[in-house]
Amino acid sequence: MSKSYQSPLLERYRRYRTVSTKLNHKILNAYMTTAIFDSATQTLGLGKNKSLILDSEDELAILMEYGLYEIHQEDSKNIIQRYYENNKGVNRIERELLEAMRKAVTGLFVIKHLLPQQCQLKLQGLDNPARTVVLTDINLSQSAVESYILFFRPIELAELTMTTGIAFAFEPEMEKTLLDHWKNCNESERYEKIFRLSKEQGIPTLFG
């Protein structure tokens, strides 16, 4: 592995990513219910007759993210918000992650500039041009192309911004279609529509 992948920033990134993965499992084990799981499966079209129908392991992660963030129960709170209210985290990193996760919202972003040596991408909001993000992602920073469009939920921490582990990538020609979905849907509907669009016209990507 080259020295460019051994910076203090990337060490922090790997540490936060590892803790984030374990934290997601904690939250799912504590608050994921059969009703939420079935609702997510049905909405995203990833199951039939109580059986999962997945094209890849990535779709299981997509299903879990949808269940964590996009399904709001009678109290108008999603699983992340409910967990945050009752569990502040067992250490500093968990606390920082929970704070960022409960505030995280999806966005459409254009890749404006790649920084492969730093494993980062500079992004500008497509739905909101005033929203800019410097995303740290080792795999994506090496494989993406400037002008690609990304739909994902930034986890914005004090020292870095990362994905939840899920993002959908599109060619620039998809801009109008994506913006139409964005403008005409609420947040959970956007996720469903853009996920289904990614299965038909998205770009296969590797994140992490």
C-alpha cells in the first residue's frame, strides 16, 4: 500500500468506518422490527411472499439503510433518532457518529474534483448548489469520474465526511431525471425512486 493511503486523515477514516459498521449493527439489533423490515422490503421491491429477492449483497445494505433512516413510525422518528434518544454512545467516536447520523439527510451531488492522493472527492449539491461536501472514500476516489452524479446521505463529522456505506452513481445525462424525482417526491420516496433508477441506469460503484 502506498504512503498516500497512510495519512492521519485516512487512519481516522478507517477508525470511524469500523466503529460505524459496528454501531449500525447495534442499532439494528435494538430497534429493527419485523414490521419495519417488511415495509422496507416491500417499498424497495426486494422481496416477495416474505422472502428476500436480492441481486447482490449490496442490496441488503441498501435495505438496512432504508430501514434505519427512511421509515418513520407513529412518533415521526426513525430508528436512528429513537436510538439516539436512549443511547448516547459508549465512547467519543460513537457519540460523534450518532450526532451526525441523526442529522444526516440525502442529497444529489456532482463530482467537481477528484483528489485521489488524499482519497477524497469535492462535491457540489445538484439539488442545492450552495451545499458542498469534501467526501473521504478510498475506493470511490480512485474509480469515480468528474461530473458523475451521486445520491447519498453524507455523515458529516468534525474532521471528515463519509457515506453511510451506500451511494448511487449516475452519468451526467441523468441530471434532469434525477432532479425531477427529487422535486416531485418526499425524502423516503426519493430514496425509493432513485434506488430503482440505479438498478436500471446507474453506474456500478465500489465504496469504502
